Amino acid sequence: MSGRRWVIAAGALLLAPLWFAAPAQAARCGGDFNAFVATMQQEAAAAGISQAVIQNAFAGVTMDPAVLNFDRRQRGTFNKSFEQYVSTRVGAGRISIGKQMLQKHAALLSRVEARFGVPPEIVVAIWGLESDFGRGDIGKMPVIRTLTTMAHDCRRTELFQGELLAALKILQRGDLPRSDLIGAFAGELGQTQFLPSSYIKYGVDFDGNGHVDLRHSVPDVLASTANLLHTAGFKNGAPYGEGTANFEAMREWNRATIYRKTIGYFADRLAGRVGPSPIHNHAVDYPGIGGAR
């Protein structure tokens, strides 16, 4: 991503910035896993992570072969038309629940829109696509184990060393305890599936409890999602269809054209703007994490 990177999240390519960057001198990948962990502990201490957090985070950490197997399977590509893709992601049931969420959280979404300039239907569409409005699978993998495994693997070690340090920062800030630092197969966290580096950069404490909790706090989830788009240049009141500046801004969320079109399609239906269907055949290539940029 030339300073950014993407990962598969909820069947889509989630974009996350290289903000909590890899260590200045990356630990040597491969070789003995325990030796690698020891080096990463030293890197974490040099980055200002406390020994208490380091010892707690890495206690009993082992390599997870399932993570590497999943990652290697994602290296392939597949083609799907927009019509085929959207039909599996935006059905009548999900639209109905999304409209209920717009009503249920109307006051909260109004505050989010006022602060970040992102319309409620866009935020709720992303929420629905990523985790079925927090009701779906947001991952069951221990994030520290996942990221340590990926960092030890030599293909994208610096990328995942940076994500690992960001995850430790989440622990140090007290945003989530280790027991809640659970995510997907590349370390994505929470109801809209942020990589740890995005969690650190874009996370917003919108419920005012002093912590950014993207697993349990709906205010934090929705505000943080809007903050990412706002920071990328999304402008309220402007169109967001393909070819617009807002469509380009949504690349910060997801580089895949088909996914951004799906966000817009879903948002239009949540807002009651059904009109002529924008669906048409649009083949798209889905590279795996770290694939072609």
C-alpha cells in the first residue's frame, strides 16, 4: 500500500495505515520462535511498553500454524461481479436490520455526523458489512499470538511487527484487557475490524469512559469508523458513487472497488434512495493480504 496496507476482513479488503510503524530495526524473522519472541519483547520495551504489559502479553505465546495456513490460502485471487458480490452481502434482512439500527442509534449517529461529517447510512453500512452490526463473528483468535506468528513469518515481518507493537500499545493504554484482545486471522479487531495500527490512530473514546473500546462500545465503534473516513477526506453532503472524491476517500477503508460500491449501494438503501439499481457486471480481483497494490 505504499505506506498503507490491507487485510481480508469480513470477506473484504480492509485498509489500515502504517501508523504505529514497524520498529526502526526489525527483529530477525524465521528461526527459533522463542528467540524471536525475546527479541520482540526487547523491541517493545524500546518502544516504551512496560515490562508488566510485555510479560502479560507474551506469557505462553506459541506459534499458530492455522494462522499461516489461512494466510497462505488467501494468497490466491478470485473474480466476482458486483451483482454476484452484493447479492451475498446486502439482502432484504440486512437492510431491514440496518434501518432499525439507524433508528435505534439516531441520536448517537447524529452526534457522530456533526463531529466527523460522515452520514449515518455510510457508517451503518460499514458496520453491517463488517460484523452484521456487531452481532456477527468479529474473530476468535488471540491477537498477540496471531500477530507474533505473522511477524515471525518472513514474508511481511516488518508490517506485522508494527501491528504487534500497536496491539501492545492498546494493552498499555488500557483500552482492552488481554482477554478481550481477540480478533480475526490477521489481527483485525472489533465490530468494524480495525488493525491495531488503525485502532491507535483512528480510535475515538466517544462514550467518554477514558478508553477506546471497539469490541463492546457502539459509540466508540461508530465514531472511530467515521473518524477514519473523515481523516481520509470524506465530505458530508457530497456524492459517494464511483468516480467521486468521496468514493476515492473510501479507499482508506477498502481499496477494492467492488467493496466500496457495495458500501454505497447498502447506504443508499438504508437511506431509502432505491432509484435505478446501480448493479452491473464489474469483475474485480481480490488479492490476499499484502498482495498487489
